[in-house]
Amino acid sequence: MTTTERLQRLLTVEAAATPGPWENEFGELSVEGERLIVGGWGGPPEFGTEENHRLVVEARNNIRPLTQALLDVLELHQPEAPYGEADPERHCKGCGTHVSFTRWPCPTVKAITKHLGDNND
């Protein structure tokens, strides 16, 4: 799975979840006026800690903007053959200029895909 596919899948999962923003009150999660009691969920005893509730809330509220930011950066940093398709060297169209090209994959794409998988698109 490419980085782009993984990020798009994450956005699909996020879009299907209960809409936010979520808030944390220890012992339960508030979801736009509704209460979602996490005490009934399975898991180890430490699952119900206030720190874990904060983590769930922060993840839920930040997953879309962070994922979309990475997709936007990957959209800017795409490979191209600046001297035509016969050119064996691909460069990053987001980093390169006609004076100085950055070879593909560029450092930006390498930094993102290092943690999320190859981006073969």
C-alpha cells in the first residue's frame, strides 16, 4: 500500500466516524452533546484513564487536518522527467527548477514515506 493510499484510507475511516469536535471529560467522551461511555468498551484496566481519553480526543480531532496536510504536500512533490520521457533521471517537480533539479524521490517525500510506506504513484 502506498503512502497516498494509506492516507486516503485513513480519511475514509475518519469520515465514517462520529463527527467532532470531541471533548474529554474523564470517565466518558462527549460527542457534540451526546455521551459515549468508554467504560463499557473492552480493554485493559488502564484503558479508562484520563490520559487515554485525552489521546482518543486529540487523535479524533486532529486526524483529518494532519492527514490532509500530508496529502497536500505529496501532491506538490511528484516525479517528472524534465527533459522529456526519454530522460532516465526523474526529478521532483515540487522542489526542482530548470536551474537546479532535486532527484526523485526528494527529501520531502522520503521524510513522509519513511514512516508511512512507499509512494509509488
